[in-house]
Amino acid sequence: MFDPSSDASKNAHDAVSELLMGMRLRGASYGRLQLSPPFGVRFPAGPEARFHFVARGKVTLRSPGEAQRELGCGDAVLLPRGEPHEIVTGPNVSLRDYESYTRKPLCSDVAAVEACVKETNRENDTLIFTGRMEFELDTLHPLVGLMPQVMSVGALIGRQPELMPLLDAMEREMAEERVGSAGILARLADVIAASIVRGWVECGCGDATGWIEALRDPRLGRVIAALHREPGRSWTLAEMAREMGSSRSVFAKRFVEVTGVTPQRYVLVLRMRLAEQWFRRDKLSIDTAARRLGFGSQAAFARAFKRIVGEPPGKARRKATTGAAENGRTGRKNGAAREI
């Protein structure tokens, strides 16, 4: 049994904490929506997580394969894999794509969307703060794929009452529109979204038992943390076993039992996912990515990348660059500081 008071458990907790600290759920862009009911907003699938906070009004979140969720004032949800979804005020409302709304920049990464009936009482408008967020996958890449499709802050309030002042602060900032409120809302959204993820990890991660079991194994957790800390190191089986403090055979058997893959495969997948992130986020060259990840040549890196990702790194990098350019053009066309 996992005893949280034991030294071994504390070491395991340190491994989880280390990876969470390095997760860096980075906000890409945000929107402040003020809409008059009835309405329906369609959010397409995207590579980033999507966050929503309802500051006023009641809406329904619809996502394929998921039960509908009723969201009211103070509710926040995170869709970690950015799957397609809709926010509606009723079952038969017409839907409009989020990208089709005109946006007004509020600050460098927040834009306002207003689609209101001018004659109505503006206090009846629905207020929503939404954002695109990117998991910087240096750490938790296996875990993101195991997260639920929709994660709610509501399940955490009983265990993390400290979230209530943050949610209250978001609600006030949305309602009062004070100077600098856009930037403060963006930072609060980052903290609340990261807290949702942390709460899920602390509660055992639902069905994601294998990877968390690896982290909570006091000795195996040290190895996982070390691999993520130094992904470009030329890790040998002997070095990983030494990190765990066991023989190579015992380490390899335990690693496969808990994670479902060999240590070598784990390291290789970690490196390729990092390369994908660097191509998309940092526009890193293939040669630089290969050197950072410990490959002696571009050719060796390209072979490994295609084996894991399914396409050559050059093609993946071009797609990432093209996607970023398309997003930039969309944002300029809609009058936003950034595409949301």
C-alpha cells in the first residue's frame, strides 16, 4: 500500500512534483466572450489544450463521446487534448465557428469577442473567458494522452479550497473590466488549468495507473525523472539501472511491467515528441534538434523520427511551420493580436 508518510513515498512524491514543476502549461492566446443568448459556439480540434471559464450565465458543453456538461457561474473546464466541442445555451441553437467572430485586441495575447443584442439588458449576457494552452511536453508527454477528454475544476473544490479565491477573482475581473484585467485573467487561467491537472495527478489519474505507478515507485520514479531531465543523454541500460539502484535485468523487467514499453523505447519516443514540439513551437532546425537529442547525425535522427512519428522530420517541420503561418494570417484577418 502507498503510505504517504513514508520516506519512500516522499521520494516518489518528489518525482511527481519534479515533473509537474517542469510541465509548464503555457497559455498561447485567450478570448473574453460576451454573448447574448441564445447562441452556440463551435470550437474545432486543435493541437493545444482548450480552457473555458464561465463568469456569468449558464451554458452546456458538448463534446463527442462525452456526456453533456452544464456549466454555470464560476465553473472552469480544461480539454487537455483540444478535441472538438461546442458551448451552447440550448439544444436547438444554431452553431457558429469561434474563428468567425470579430475580435478586438485587449492586450498582447487577449482579444475581446462581443456578439450581443444591443437593445437587451447587458446583465443578461453570458461572459466566458477562453484560452488555448500548450503543454510544453518536456515532462508529462505520456500523461497528456491518458487524461480525460474534459477535466473540471468542480471535482477539485472539496480537496483544493484554495482554488475558490482564484475563481472568485476571475469572476470579478470579468465583470468589472478594470485596467489590466485582460492580463490578470490570462495568468489566473494558467494557474487554474495547471491546478486541474495537478489535482487529477494527485487523485491517482483515473485509468492512467501504469505511468503514475512508475512515478510513485520510489526507485523507478527517479529513473523516469532523470530521463525527462536529460533526454539528450546517451542513456544505456546499465546507466538507467544504476539510477534505480538495481541490476539491468531487474530494472528492465520492472520498467516494462509498469510502463508497458522497454526503457529504450520510452527514451526514443520521449525524444521524438520533444522534437515535434520544438519544430512547432520554436521552429528549431532539424540539425539542432538532432544534436540536442544526442544523435550523431541527421540521418540517424531522421530514421528514428520516421519510425516513431510516421513521417520524415522535414515533412513534420514544414507542416508545423505552415500551420503557424496559417494561424497568424487568421488572427490578422480577424483583427486580433493573436489567433485564438
